Amino acid sequence: MEWPQATGPDILKHLLAEHGLGGVDLSRILGGSRNLGAMILRGERNLTLAHIRKLAAHFKVSPELFL
């Protein structure tokens, strides 16, 4: 049986939900504007390498999860 491939945004949404966090919290973690987290979650903005490093450190996971 094959499992569907989870994308970086899918994993990010799962981690946020698991920790009870939302778009504003994501913006705070990334150190961006208040709208940045919501824009990323809606797919309007992509994660940058700097964002991925911050998320990996915050959630204590491998940066490769978000790629």
C-alpha cells in the first residue's frame, strides 16, 4: 500500500494544529508581518530557507520535513 506524499505545507499545518497554533502564531515564529502566517497557510506565499530553519528549530524537527 502506498501512502500519499505529504507536502511541506501539509506538515506545517499538522504541526500547528498539534500545538494549537494558528496563522498569527506562525507569523510570530517566523518574525514576519502579522499577515505572513496566514498567507503561507493559504498558499499565497512560499516558505523561504530562513523560514524553514526557524520552523525546524521551533518544532525541533528536521528542516527536510518542510521541503
